[in-house]
Amino acid sequence: MVKNQQQQKEEETKRLVQFIEDNNLWVDNINIDLYVSQGAE
């Protein structure tokens, strides 16, 4: 059962990455300082 869930997650990840690539949805310019508080490194 766990192995089946892992396979499903891997397939879902592949489909998601393909969708993002097909639609040019990758975000390259994230300023991490806007989302991470001081000392969280």
C-alpha cells in the first residue's frame, strides 16, 4: 500500500512538472526575504 502511494505521488509530481513547463509557470524571481523571517535560516 505504501509503495503504491509512493508511485502515485511520483506520477503526480511528473504530471505537475510537465503542466508547469507546458504553461511556462515557473517562478524564477522570488525574493526569499519577503517570506522567511529573521533567524529562520
